Amino acid sequence: MNCLLCHTDSSIEFLNLGRQPLANKYPKKEQFAAEDFFPLAALFCTNCKNVQLGTQVPRDRMFEDYYYLSSVNQGLVRHFEQLAHTLSRGKFVVDIGSNDGILLKPLKALGVRCLGVDPSVNVSKIANDAGLPTLVGFFDSAMVKKIHESHGVPDTVVASSVFTHLDDPHQCASDVKKLMKDDGEFIIEVEYIGNILRLIQFERFYLDRIFYYSLTSLSRLFEMHDMYIADVFDIEPHGGSLRVVVRNRGHGSSSERVECLLKEEETSLNIEKLKEFRELVEKNVSALREILEKYKQEGLRVAGYGAPARVSTICNFAHIGPSLIEFLVDDSPLKQNKHSPGTHIPIVPKSHLDAQKPKVDVLVVFAYEYFEDIKKKTGGAYRYLIPIPPREIV
């Protein structure tokens, strides 16, 4: 199959997760019948080491009305406060996919001129209402012109957990190159396919995200636009991501970190590793379902904490619904009083969990990278289950 990144016929399917709903669309009861399901399969390009989905859902359908709010997650708030300090030397920063202004807020507090761009009408309104300037729309050549005419030319452009969503990363790279100063920096944060494979994080695959990058594939992409990767850093969000600094050719050179990771990927990313990954996915999904069924047989009450998009992938692939997980607690008001996509587990505020009598015995922590925050919120009063690989932790 054709690779959308390097345009060679070198992509091979290595994982099929069946038919899945849109992971960030949380339906009410009256919307159950209208849910659409699409094939979800992951493909690996043997030429550029890019991973992509086999099915693309139109981006405008995905993001016009969106239910993900970054700022309800205190771990992410801290992450973006730290990033803002890193960017504080910039004179004008543009944040692509700025959501509710989670990066704009600390940048503004530091006195950095900044502007957000986000396609979601409802989420952008939250940012603008908070005094965090955000242009509503997709980032494209028309948006570049609008920014130049109304705000000027940025020296720094940021796209955090956005680049994986794009249906045309080449167009984005071209537009960023036009947008920023010639000696500027493009900073992207992407979930890293190396970590997804190493930690068996198959739940990171869902229809919102088309691409799952290696540093090799990102390097190939930017080379096609006369740009290069100047530096790379490991960061914690989303189960382990990369922060990648991209510059125009002629402005600096690649760090030793870049060269080391590219060398490592020569042997760590191949078809054999992907076959092993698929076998581990199947094994761990079966183990999760067995544990939940065992809890039910023992008469234990089970709920979940966190309703991120990965809930959709895990629960639909493992056929886990309200009979095994009674409800999901989520701190985002946009998700509360709705249901998980496809499997229709009710989503409730934390007050619902606190009011349960008899109390819930086990919490499945779907937002597991923020376990310490969740444990603190819930007083450590439960048995906590991490879903993949399934294990109880204290």
C-alpha cells in the first residue's frame, strides 16, 4: 500500500483493531444509533519507517465539534508551563492546535506575544473568552496569510500533539516554512512509535490520528522541504513522546541526540518487531478481559477513571462495556453525562464516584500516565488497575 509520507508502495499492515467509532465523539443515548464505525488498521512503511492508518476520516468531521480539553489535566498543565519557559526567549509564538489555550496562558503570563490556531469552534471559544487570542480554523495557506496580515511573522511555531492528526503533513511543513522567520524554529511534540511498540500501547491508535512517527520518518519528511531536525528530546505526555526542533537548512546542525536516535531506529523498527507487538497486543487484551470478568465473578464493583480517546480503542477491541465497567469518571465537563464511543459506558463527574454506596472496589485507570494525580484525587481508597499491560498498582 502507498505510504502517504514518502509516496512509495512500501506499507504493510501489521495490526488490525477491527471496526472502531470516532474516539473523541462522546454520544448521548439519542445519538447511539447514528454512530459510524470505520476499519482501524495500522501500516508500517519499510522505506521511511512511518506508521499510518489504513483509513482516513475527513478532518473537518473530526474536529469541528471536539470534546478534548487539555487544561483539565493537571499533568499537561505543568508540562506546558515548562514548555512556555523554554519558549520565553521568543518574540512571537504561534501555537497550532492550541485547544483551550493551555500553552497560550503561561506564555501570556511570561509576557510573550502569542497566538493560537484551532479548528474547534467550541474549544476555541473557551480560549478566547479567557483572553487567550485564538483564530478559529484549520492551519493552511489561507491561515498563514491571515496571521501575517493581522499579527506579523513568528519566530517560533509550535504544534503539540497535533502533527499526528494531519492528513497532509507535507502541506503543513510547507505552510510552516512560509509562516515563520527564515531563522525560526518549528517545535512539534508527537507520540513516538518507538514507545508505543515498547510499552504495548496499541490504544494510542485511533481514527483521530493518521500518522505515528519515528524520528526517521520525520527526518525524511522535513528533508523534502529543505528543513532538518536540529534536536530531539524525550518528554512524558501521552505515554512517552518526542519534542522535535525543526529548522531551515543553513541555520545550525543536528545534535548528537538526533544522530543517536536515528541510528537506534535502524535496528529497533522493523517488521519482526511489529509482529511481536501484534502478538503481545492480543495476549494483553485477552488478559484484561479475563481480569474484569474475574472481578465480576467475585462480586466486585468496577469503574474507570479517565475517558481519553484510548478508552474507545481498548473497549471496542476487547468488547468491554457497562457490564464489566459500570461508569467512567472524567474531569472534563464536555464529556460528562455522555458515553464512551461504541461501547456506551456512562461518563460521570467525580462527585458521582464519591456518592456511590456501596462503594466501588476497583478503578481502571485509563489515564494511567497521570496515576499519581488520580490516586491523590481519590484518596488512595481503591484497588487500581492499569489496563495495558493489565496489572494492579498501589
